[in-house]
Amino acid sequence: MSTSPTRPAPSPTTSASAPPGGRLAGKRVLLTGTAGGQGEAAQAVFAREGARVVGCDVQPGAAEATAGVLAAEGLDVVGHTVDLADPVAAARWVDESAARLGGIDVLYNNAAGAGFAPFDQMSLDLWRHVLHVELDIVFHATRPAWPHLLATGNASVINTASMSGLRGIAPLGQVAHSAAKGGVIAMTRSLAAEGAEQGVRVNAISPGFVTSPATDMFVGDELREFQMGMHLIRRPGTGFDIAHLAVYLASDESVWVTGQNFSVDGGVTAGFR
């Protein structure tokens, strides 16, 4: 096994400048889970590429705060406090956002809850909770958005799955999490098949271990070290590592790409070194 030192993550570009028009110029984007981590990074990158973004998060005032930072730069971003676990609230947010934007070009299902336990300690309540906050909420946002996306005729749905939907990792106690993310991947393929004829592309991104307030809360030092030991590139991912692929999937550069699950995981699903 190689003992080469861990290289630091590259610094993300944070300038508000973008190419003329940007790669997402005029795209009307709904983005969930924008309080921090991957969602906050995607919101910034999308907006700086010319997208009009409506974000949401369950944490009171958090989506409004991250959107406000970008709006102060003159970017077209707003945020709302929404509990996507409530299907009525989710549908209201989707429809009101579509009305504000005049339609939807991109739905980015980034938000998710969490829950982990060894299987012999996993209760039925925890199982159902994880499926609800990791799989049901994708349905809650996508179902009301679907007619708007079909009406657009050149639309993209991006779902956030996980390496946990592709492989078992015993120390994580992830049976429910793995089932939910595997469901997201399967849902992605089925929606791609249904949406193709009417111009709706649907893809998923499966990150490896990405540092964020949410993941850092669940992963202690020992488990973090274990996670890093599985990655070919020995550093945690960042929200920007994921966001740049999402820009491609949201843009017209990917008009012939649908039904795919992209692993952005530092090589964890490729092998070991």
C-alpha cells in the first residue's frame, strides 16, 4: 500500500465573476438543502453560472441566510424554510417557486436527513424515519415538480444518492441509509425512462465521504479515518467537488445524458491502494 502523504483539497473558486452569460444562463433552478454543505456550494456555483435559484432547507432561516449572501452580490437567489418531509409543504414550495420563476428547468434534490445504527439495534421507527427523510422527500419534491418539468421540454432532475447505495460499509450501520440511497438510484433510472420522450433528463450523483456540518455531526475521528482509508484520493470531498458535476448535469452540455448514476467519491468504488 502506498504511503504517500495526503494532499489538501484544492481551493474552490469563490469569485462572483462568470463567463459571459454563464453555463446556466437563465436556467430556473429549484435546489433543496441549501443551508450548508453540498447544497450551499451548489447554490453558489449555479448562481454564478447565471442560474436563477430558489433554495430551501428545514433549518429555520438558514436557506434565507445563504441565499441572502448571494443576493447581496446581485445574483438571483432566494431561500425558504421548508420541511420537505411534509408533502403539502413541499408541493406548495415547488408550485410557488415555479410561479416566481415562470417555470422549472432544473430540480436538484440535494436535501436528506440521516440515521445510522447497527442492524441488530435498528428499530422499525428508525428504519421508517430514514426512508422518509432520504427517499420520500425526493418523491415529495419531484412529484409536484414533474408537470412543470414536462412543460419545459428540456429539463433536468439531479438526485443525490451515495456510495452507500452501491456498497455495504459495516462500521457505518447504514442498512436503512443504503436502502434509501439505493432507492434514489433506482428511482432515477425509472424517471429517466418516463421523462425521456418529453425532454426530461434524470441523473444521480453518488458522493463519497464529503465533509459538511451534517456528515461531520455523525462521523467521529475514528470513523472518519476509516472512511479516508477507503478512498484512493485520501481527503474528504467538498461541496464544490460535487457542485461542478451538478452544473454539467443541469446544463445543456449534458442533453444526451440520462438515467445515469455518477460516482464522485475519491475513487472509493474503484478499488483500494
